[in-house]
Amino acid sequence: MARAKMGSGFICTREGSPAAPTLPYCTDMARAKMGSGFICTREGSPAAPTLPYCTDMAQMKMGTGFICTGEGLSAAPTLPYCTDMARAKMGSGFICTREGSPAAPTLPYCTDMARANMGSGFICTREGSPAAPTLPYCTDMARANMGSGFICTREGSPAAPTLPYCTDMARAKMGTGFICTREGSPAAPTLQYCTDMARAKMGTGFICTREGSPAAPTLPYCTDMARAKMGSGFICTRGSPAAPTLPYCTDMARAKMGSGFICTREGSPAAPTPLYCTDMARAKMGPGFICTREGSPAAPTLPYCTDMARAKMATGFICTREGSPAAPTLPYCTDMARAKMATGFICTREGSPAAPTLPYCTDMARAKMATGFICTREGSPAAPTLLFCTDMARAKMATGFNCTREGSPAAPTLPYCTDMAQMKMGTGFICTGEGLSAAPTLPYCTDMARAKMGSGFICTREGSPAAPTLPYCTDLARAKMGSGFICRREGSPAAPTLPYCTDMARAKMGSGFICTREGSPAAPTLPYCTDMARANMGSGFICTREGSPAAPTLPYCTDMARANMGSGFICTHEGSPAAPTLPYCTDMARANMGSGFICTREGSPAAPTLPYCTDMARAKMGTGFICTREGSPAAPTLQYCTDMARAKMGTGFICTREGSSAAPTLPYCTDMARAKMGSGFICTREGSPAAPTLPYCTDMARAKMGTGFICTLRDHLLPLHFRTVLTWPERRWALGSSAHVRDHLLPPHLCTVLTWPGRRWALGSSAHVRDHLLPLHFRTVLTWPGRRWPLGSSAHVRDHLLPLHFRTVPTWPGRRWPLGSSAHVRDHLLPLHFRTVPTWPGRRWPLGSSAHVRDHLLPLHFCSVLTWPGRRWPLGSSAHVRDHLLPLHFRTVLTWPGRRWPLGSSAH
């Protein structure tokens, strides 16, 4: 995921590739921030004896000189070996190797993923190794920051009875004395056992073992991945004799669960009386959480939870699958993340015998829902009497929240909520469909995350008698909105005068934001937003569904998180009349995309001429980003991006799959999160014709890479582009990385950075705030008494900049929000303090939105911003950097030659 900020010279390729003998090899996910000179390859490769080897995911931030190789290799005795994922931030001198290696007795061994920040001298090896009895052993992924003296070994090892054993991934930062072993080991009854991935920071005394082990009745058992930070006394086991008396947890992330959490699998003798939890992340669940699988003998009496992330659910949460004997009497939850749900949440699938009497929730993240939330699908027998919620994240909904689909028999009498995350809604918040009989008396909210709304916030759909007098908010995240925020649906009498927001995350939008659905009389003239997270969108944002009369002329946005998109963003579905001429965006999180971003699906008429983006989170991508699938007619000429989170990629990023006709000439990126990569990043798979000549990056998150970053022979990026940087001694970090800023840019090369016009750390970064803005530019700030927060942090803005520096602000009447919050901007700074703002011509965005800051506050109102006492964006914010620091304060920067990136961008 994160080879972010890797230093120049990092090279890698797959074993068996023509480049393997001469190029280093890195197959893991997150060797982010590795120093220059880090090289590795697979064991058995010709390069193994002379090159270091790293197969794990996250050996990020390793110091120079870190080396490793496979067991049995000629280099094993003299080179260290690290196969795990995340030995990030290990100190120099950290060494390890596999059991049976000649070096095992004298060298330490670490196979886990994340022993990050371990001190020098950490040693370990596998069971059965000659060193096992005298050396500690750690095979898990993330025992990061463990103290010296941490020991462990496998069951059956001679050391098992006397040495502790830890096979999981992330028992990071465990205290000394943590011990454990596998079931059936002689030590099982007396030693603790932990096989999961992430029991990081567990307190001493945590015990567990596998089902069927002699220790099962007396020792607890934990096989899941992430029961990190569990309190002492946590116990669990599988259908073991101990199942009835011991709890059982097989999921990945029941981290921070309270003592007393119990569960077991279906069919286990314990199934009828113990609890059962198979999901991944029921972290922080309260005591009493119970569940089991459908068809299990326990199904009728025990609840069932198969989803991934019902973390932090309150006691009493129950559910089961449709068609199960328990379906009629037990609730059902198949989604991924109903975390933090309150007691009493129940649901089941449509068509299930329970559908008429039980609620139904198929979405992923109705986390933190309050008691009484119920729902089912439209057309289900239960639709008329039960509520319906198909969205992903109605987290933290208050009691009494109910909803169903429009057109359902229940629509007239039940409220309707289809959005993803109406989390943290206040008690009594209710909603229903447009034109429903309940509309006049009940408020309506269809979006995902009206988090932290103030009491009294109300809303409803168009056509309701209440619409003119009650406020309406259907979007996801109008968090921290002040009282009196109102909005309304298309066609409503209030529509022309009230704003309308149906998406999930139009948080912090100012008054005047309007939008509507396709086919509405207002569609051609009013904007339309159905997605989840178009937060802070400027006015003029419009969109509609394909096939709508407005589709050809209005933009369309169906994805979840196109938050902070600029005006002019347009998109539509393939096959739509607008597809050839309008851009298309189906992914989840193209937040903060610049205007002009366009894309469509492969095979669409627009595919050859329009870019294509199917992934989830290409947020904040620059204009001109294009991509398509391999085999598509556009593949040879268009770029291709199938991963989830190439957020904030620079313009010109291109990629395609190996074997594609475009592979030899286009770069290839299949990983999930090469976010914030600079332009020009290229890569491809081994065996591809391009492999020998193109760089290769298979990991998930080489985020925040600088422009021109390529994975090929070392000494390429810097000698070519930043040749002056190379002349500085001991360069050992990725350009733009925190180490680069800390150890190179500021101390050696930019010792007089403040006066240099070529300032080249990211403006607004922590280093920028810490080392430049405050000490140099705002040196008077430091002299103010009571400084007790990171400079530039929200606390800094709230507690210092405003009360101390802008002391006149608090004296204005009606201050009722955190200083610097969206409400503060909307309700105080603008209406009260900056009352002249609304009179400026061309105001076309929500007050306080990014567009408002970019297009109005700075260019119009703060033309001489530095001298104004009412400076009112957070110091170090992107707007502060873009519109103030550079154009106004650092105006000389703009005149320097070679400026080739958006100011303040990751490339910058």
C-alpha cells in the first residue's frame, strides 16, 4: 500500500524476470519511505546472495543499510532477513533470518508484518531452531514498538513451556512478559496463546488457545486478526469443550472489546448458549453481544452477525440470515460495517419469512445506529409495515429513525431513507419520501451522514406542507451545521427559495445550494446531486441520471464521494445520450477532483474518447486524468486505472494491464492506493514486454510520490531531475518525505530556506508550518502566552489564532460554534464579521466552501489579506497555501522558472 516517499534508487522486480538478477525486487504492499539503496529479491534468485530480500508489506521508513534474504541462502549468515509486511521504522542493525539458517543461532529472526520501530538488538527465530530456546521468536506481522525482552515460540518447540509464543500479525507495542503458545503444546495449559494478526498493545494476562486443546476449558482462545488493545480477561474458543464457558472470536478486528465478550461457531456444542461472531471487525463491542449462523441449532435462540465491521455495537444487537429458522424471530445483518449500533437493531432480507415482522438492513455501514432502527426492501411483504434502509452507513442514527423506498406500499405511511450514513442524528429524527402523507408531519433525511447536527434541525421532501416552514437536508454530512439550515426538493414551492441537497456529504454547504432529481421540472434549471459526498461543492454544480431529458445538458454524478468537486464537474452513465459528450464517474470517492475530469466505462461509445475511472477513490485527481480497461478500444490510447485509491494523482498518470496491447507503451498500476502520485509515474508487471524498460510497482500505496518517480535502476530520478540534491552527503530518503524535509531540505540544502524563492517542501505541510510559517513568518505568534497545541492545528486556530491573534472576533454576538468550524464560517465570520461579503458580485458557491475560499474570500475580500486582522482560514490549509501564501506572500515563487505543478499539490 505504501511505498510512499521512497528515496531515489529504490528498484525492484519479480523473481524470474529478466531484470531479477540485476534489479532488486519488492513484492510487498507497503515498503514506504525506504531509504535509497534498499534492494531486495526473492530467495533462490541469482541475485539472492548479493542482494537483500524483502517480501513483506510495510518495511517502511527503514534506515539505510537494512538488508535481508531468504533462509538457506549463501547470504543468510551475513545478511539479515525480513519477510514480514511492516517492519517500518526499524533502526539500523536490525537483523533476522529463517529457522534452519546457519545464521539462526546468532542472528535474530522476524517474519511478521509490522515490527515497526523496533529497537536495535531485537532477535527471534522459529521453533525447532537451535536458537529457539535462547533467542526470542516473533512470527507475527506487527509487533511494532515491542520492548526488549519480548519472547515467544511455536507449540511443540523445546522452548514452548518456558518461552512465550506469538504468531499473530500485530501484537505491536506489547509489554514485556507477554506469553502464548498453540493448542496441544505442553505449555498450552500454562502459557498463553495468540494466533491472530493484530493483538497489538494487549495487556499482560491475555490468554487464549484453539478449540479441542486441553487448555481450551481453562485458557481463552483468540484467532482473529485485530483484537488489539484488548483488556485482560478476554477469553474465547471454538466448539471446544470450553465453548460453553469460554468466549470465542474468529473475526479479524474485535479490537478493544470489553471483557466478557463471548461467541462460538454454529454446530458447536456451545452454539446454543455461547455467542458467535465471524465477522471481521466487531471491535469494541459491549458485553452481551451474541450471534450465530443460519441453520445452526442456535440460530433460533442466538443472534447472527456475518458482516465485517459491526464494531462497537452495543449489547443486545441480534441478527440472522433469511430462510433461517431464526429469521422470523431474530434480526439479520449482512452488511459490512454496522459498527457501534445501539441495542435493539434488527433486520432481515426481503422475501424471508421474517421480512414481514423483522427489519432488514443490507448495507455496509449502518454503524452506530440507535435502538429501534428497522428497515426492509421495497416490494417485500414487509415493505408496508417495516422500514427500509439500503444504504451503507446510517451510522449513529438516533432511536426512532425509520424509512422505506418510494413507490413501496409503505411509502405513504413510513418514512424513507436511501442514503448511506445518516450517522449521529439526533433522537426523533425522522424522514419519508416526497409526496408522502407523512411528509407534512415528519422530517425527511435521505443522505448518509448528517453527523453532529444541532438539535432542532429538521427537514422534509418537496411537496410537503412542512417544506416551506421546516428545513430540509438530505445529504450525508452537513456536520456541525448551525440551526436554521433549510433546503428542499425540486418542484417544491420552496425549491426556488430553499436549497436542496440529496447527497451524502454536502457537509458545510452554505445557504443557496440547490439541486434536484432528473425528470423534475427543475432539472434543467436546478442542479442535481445524488451521490454520497459532494461536500463543499460550489454553486452551479449540476447533474442528473442517464436517460433524463436533462442528461445531455446537465452533468450526472452517481458515486459516493465526489466531495469538494469544483463547479463544472460533469459525468453520466455509459449508453446514456450524454455519454459521448459528458464525462462519467461511477466510483466512490473522486473527491476534490478538479473541473474537467471526465470518464466512462469501457465499451461505451464514449470510451475511446472519454477517460474511464472505475475505482473507488481517485479523489483529488488532477484534470486530464484518463484511463480505461484492457481490451477496450481505448486501451492503447487511453490510460487505465483499476485500483481503488489513486487519489490525488497528478495529470498524465497512465496505466494498463499486462498483456494488453498498450502494456509496452503505457505504464501499469494495479494496486489499490498509489494516491498522490506525481505525473509521469509508470509501472508494469513482470513478464510484460515493458518490464525490462519500464519501472514496476505492484504494491498498494505508493502514495505521495513525487513527479517523475519511477521504479527502475537507482540513481535515475535524482541524477536526472534533482541532480543538485544528490550532491548533498548522506541523502537517504524519498524526495518530499518527512525525512527528506527534516534531514535534507531544511538543515543541509535549504539552510536559508525562508529566503530562498525555490522553497520546495509542500506548502502547508507540517514541516512547512513547523519550520517556516511560525518560526519565520509568524514569529510573533510564538511569543503569545498559553501556546499548547501543534502550530497550525485546529486547536491552534480555535484557541490561539482567533482568541489571541484575532481577539476582536469573539466579541461578536451570537457566537455559538467552535471557532474555525464550518458553522463559525457560515454563521459568524461571514454574516456577522464579514457582512460585506455577500454584496460582492459573482457569489456562486456555498459560504465557507472550498470554492468560496478560492474564488471569493481570497481574490475579492482578502486581496490584501496579510494585513487584514480578520484572516479567517486555518493557517496552513490548502486555501491558505494556494491563494495566500503563494500568490500574496511568496509571490516570488511564482516567478521562478520550472514551476510545473499545482501549488501545494503532492508533486509540489
